[in-house]
Amino acid sequence: MLGEIQAKYFLSCADKTRMVIDVRKIILALILANLAACSTPNHFIERGPAQVSSCAHAARGIIEGFQEVVSLTKAYKKTRPGQLTYGRPRVDYLRQRIQVWDFEEMQEYIDARPIPYVEDPSGNWVIHDRHHFLLAFFKEREDLIERFPGRSPKFTYQRTAGFKGQSWESYRAFMEKEKYVHLRFKGQPASWEDLPERLEDLQKDYFRGMAWVLVKAGIVSKKPVPFFEFEWAHFLRQRFSKLPTKWRLRHVKAVMQDILENPDDYRQLEGLDHEIPSLEEALENIEKYAIALGW
């Protein structure tokens, strides 16, 4: 009887050992497959939304997941923008929501929005999405500290590439190739040196905000293409060069009316391949943003 129990125990241990070995083999195989996919000994670009800059990072990515959850304070210190401007209405509307949320509602909203970033050669986190999202929280930072003493919202950062300790030249070439940085200021070319150090130093762009309003109105259908709203902003800036850059209902209506009456003039842009609502319907769609727009 004792011998039979010992035999079963031995077999159980053997099965567990084989399982551990098998798992290790799988991990090793995945790492080797990623390393083999490197186009050069020093660089690796993974297909899909997550992109990794080196073979070593590719292997590490399998094990660690390139994800870090940080406090608002750390996010504020580490984050660098990948653009120069922002649209004010979008930020102001989110700030209004932040001001009325309880902590759990706020955290739930944050959890659904991971922040993609590229680690630059200095180790800073240069984000390539969620600029308006983070800017709203950064502008509310002091109020949040006062409202929720001893508690901090947690933000999930997902690294898509890492260049810490590498050359600035390779980092910048990668960012431009992948369209992770937007080097234009209100339609004019800009340089890397023009990028602000902090999100709070981003400059307001009226037409960037107008593009967001048109999406919320249903006039424009947002597409997952790089710089979508920037392209719309650039076009609108040229077309409405004499439009006062103030948030007045009549100015928004003028832009909407022009799109509805002259849709062919806008066909070079993405986002008009849907059934466009009437002016009345579009205005109803943005009623809830009236306070953010200052109406």
C-alpha cells in the first residue's frame, strides 16, 4: 500500500516537472521566434498595435508585458507629449466630468484607456495617443489631491517601443516612420526642439477643437488613421482663414453648413463616408458639450 502511494506521488511530481519544462520550452520558443524575426541584430518591429524597438525588448515583452500602472504624480513627471497642440473643448468637457465623478467612477473610466508610449533615450515616456485624456487629468491634479486625500488614480501605460540609452537619431527616425509624433504647429512645420516638455505646455488650436466638435456632431466619422483630426484642422484652417477663432454657436454652424452644402470640397479628407445628419440633428448631438464650448 505504502509502495503504491509512493509510486503515485512520484508520478504526480514527474507530471508537474514535465509541465514546468513544457511551459519553459514554450516561453523559450516564443522568445527565439521573436528574436529570429528581427530585421537586423539591433531592431525588431512587432506586428500589431504594440511595437518594440529591439530584440532584447521583444524577449522581455513576452515576460513582462510592457505595462506599468502608475500614480497621477508619476504620470505627471514621466509623460512627454508627441505633438504641439490640443483642442480645448475636448479637454474642458472631460474636466467637467472629472469634477463630478466619485473616485470609483473616475478609476473605471481611466482603466478602460491605457496610454501607449515610447521610451525615449533619456527614459521619458513620450505618448502617441491620449494627449487630451491625460491633459484633462493633469489640469485637475491639484483638485484631485484635495478631493481624494491619500488616494491617487492609477494610469496604465503600455510601452510600444524602448530607446533608453540608444541614439536620439534612431529614436526620432522610428517615431517619424511610425507616425508617433506630429511635428506641425497650427499647420506649419515644426522641429523636434519645438515639442514641449510637459503636456500642460501644449498650445490651444481652435481648428483642432473644431475637428473634434464635428466628430461629436456626427458630421465627421472618426477614422483610425494617423493624425486624423490634425488633417481636418489643417484643411479647416485654410478654408476658414477669416473665421474668428472664438467658440460661438454661429461659427460652428457656419462650418457645419459649409460641409453639408459642399461635401465634394471635403472628399479629400477621411470621415465623410457615412450618412451625414442634418444641421438640426448635428446641433442636437453637441448640446451636452455646450458648457465646454462656452455657450
